[in-house]
Amino acid sequence: MENKDDEMKKSQVVEARARNISHNVRCTECGSQSIEDSQADIAILLRKLIRDEIQSGKSDKEIYKKLEEEYGETVLYAPKFDLQTAALWLSPLLVAGAAAGVWGYKKHRQKTNVHIMALNLVRGVPLTPKEKETMLDLLIPPPQGLTPSSLWSRWR
């Protein structure tokens, strides 16, 4: 009785591991489905291969490595990070950084656009306190002894 329970538990563990691995492996025929969801012949064969590898005592990492060696890196949904995939992994950060830089530059330009402030003065539009401060900073010559801290305070 205990022997059957142990076998049943072992088969459940094998099945759970196989399903977990199968969800992380892309079907080479379909491309957009995992082999767990696909009914293509190659997906069925890969699911059987995974179960056989698990029953032979291999770890998940070894199974992923074998699949990657046989079918290429694209068979895994989460490719490893290396020089070839660095652009793919880092492109969202680069795009976000560029967008933040453009936004910051535009905000800075908007706050210190002297031409617009000068036109507003000519038109008789009163300047805001921030615009007045910016105009005075631009029109008053800097003191002769500039230090990095004074430059920093002017920039802020």
C-alpha cells in the first residue's frame, strides 16, 4: 500500500516538474505557444523527452541546457543574458532613458526660454516670479570668483 502511495507521489512530482518545464519551452513549430499548450507533433515529442529526462534523474537546469543545445536558444522563453542578447534586455532601459532625457530637456527649455520671456515683455505680459528670477540671472554678470558651488547654485 505504501509502495503504491510512494509511486503515485513520485509520478505527481514528475508530472508537475514536466509541466513547469513545458510551460517555459517554446514550440519550435508554432513559435507563439509553449509546448505544454501546443498539439504539434514536435511539442508532443518534446513533452515526452522532458518526462523521460526527469525520470532518468536529470535536474531542470540540465534539461533546459539539453533543449537549448539541441534546438537553439530561441526554444526557451527566457533566454540567458549575454553580449548577443544585451541589446534586447537593455533596450527598454535605453528607450526610457532617452525619453526622460528629451522630456527633461524640453522642461528645461520651457523654463528658460529667454526669447519667449523677451517677447512677453515687449507685448506687456507680466513675468512670473520664476521668469523674473531667470531673466535677472541671465542679465546680471556673474561675480569674478566663480566656484563650482556657486555654479551649482546658479544652475539649480
